[in-house]
Amino acid sequence: MSFPNIPNVTPSISINRVDVINLLLASIAFEELGLAHIINAEAEKIQAVIGTLGTNVPVATTVGELLDINEAVNNTLKTVIKKEMLLQFKLEDVLNIPPTTPPTP
């Protein structure tokens, strides 16, 4: 068996410092938006289980089922909080990027 031929790909990407910072900030914002959707989905899960989502038909019929759903939501929200902390660190790092100084002649 022979080795595959991998073409020599040398992409030319030209972005400046301001573009990089803006892309980093945009990536943080999109991750935050995704986490907001997850939090909303977990809230709707609780509402559906207790019957306040609009159908008024509770899905969980026992206390044990309610506790199981509560534990699942709790675990998901713990994971969201961990991700929020990482995003906070990322944001702080981006905001602490030192400004460029013009070169001295």
C-alpha cells in the first residue's frame, strides 16, 4: 500500500490585529448565544415536565421522575457554568491584549 499524495496547500490569509481581536470577540459572542439557547431549552424542559409549557399536561407523574429531570437539568447547567467561566477567561485575555506601538525609526 502506498502513501497518499497530499497536495502542498499554502493558504494566504491576510488579516490585521484589529480583525483578529474582532474575530475573537465575535467567537465569544456566538458561544454565549449558543449557551443562552441551551439554558432556554433546559427551562422549557422543566416547564414541559411540570405542565406549564402550554399543554398543561405534566409529563412527570411521580416525585422520582421530577427529581431525575431536575438532576439532568442541574448537570447541564453546571456544564454551562463551566463553559461560561472559560469564556470569561477568554474575554479577559482578549481585552488584555496590549495595544501595538508604532515602530521607532
